[in-house]
Amino acid sequence: INQLQAVWGNVWGQRCWYLLRGVDLPFEEKRKSTIGQSKVIGPEQQEEKAARNLILDLLLRATGRLRAKELYASRISIKMRTSSNAVYKKSIKIDASNNSLYLSKIVLKNWDELVQINRIKRIKKIAVTLSDLAIESMQLSLFDSKNNPKENKVSKVLDKINERFGKNAISLGLVKLKKKEE
């Protein structure tokens, strides 16, 4: 057994030894620990405003996969690499959710903060990662904005439309509005 373990470099050698001898071993189901999306941005979309829309699209794809696996995320991380190769990232601990609207608001708020604080103008790569995944939301409250039934229904309808008509057939319309100058 030790030789097989040494050859495989892990416990798989030991598991194979038992399996070859007809021993029924318990099935080890691996759970995904993160779900994410990233994109290298072409020169025509490297302006911050265009990249901001792209991060939202990436988030919607990731949250769709999150709901398909019936998981909830308790942490969101966003990362951007600028045209000067500087890397900026932020990780946010949140209440467990898989609600696209709730998560989009958090991502866009933190995106705007990163861009403003670091005076970012051009971005060549972006990524969003959902982590600290759980099978179900552990905490519910009467005033639970992260698991609003109407918003959850909207998220599921978005998933079904995109599944039927193709990726990005429909998306959220969260955009940054300019303040009127007086």
C-alpha cells in the first residue's frame, strides 16, 4: 500500500489498492470551493466604464452557475489589472446569497470605490470570484434584502432565458448614472 501511495504521490494509490481487491469505499463527493469568471479585455473595451459593464456580465454568469448548483456565496472578490499592469483587488464578506441583484449592487459599489480611490482609467483584465460556498443560506431575517423572493425569482427567470436563448440574451440594467451638474 505504501508503494502505491508513493507512486501516486497521494492517498489515491491506497484507494486503488482497496478498489482492486473489491472493497467498496465510500464515495467522496468534492464540493466546489469557488465559482468565478475572468476576462482579458480587448483594447476597445478597456475604458473603466466599459469594463464596469463587463464585470457585471461576468458576475451574472457566475451567479447563474451558483444557482444551478444550488449554492450560496458568503464572499465576493473582484480583481482588476490595469494597462500599466498594476493589480487591484478587493474581497468582501457578505451574508450568504445567490441573488444576482443583491450581489451586483455589492460588486458595483466596491468596483466604484476601487476605481475612485486608485484613479483607474484603463483596465485590461477583470475577474469576479464567489467563495465561502454553502449549500443553503444559513441566516434568514424578516428584513432579508439578500434573499428577497421577488429578486430571487427575477434571477431564476434571467437564468432560464439565458439558458434557452444563449448566454447574455438578457442581463441586468444596473448602470452608473452621472450626477447632474447644477
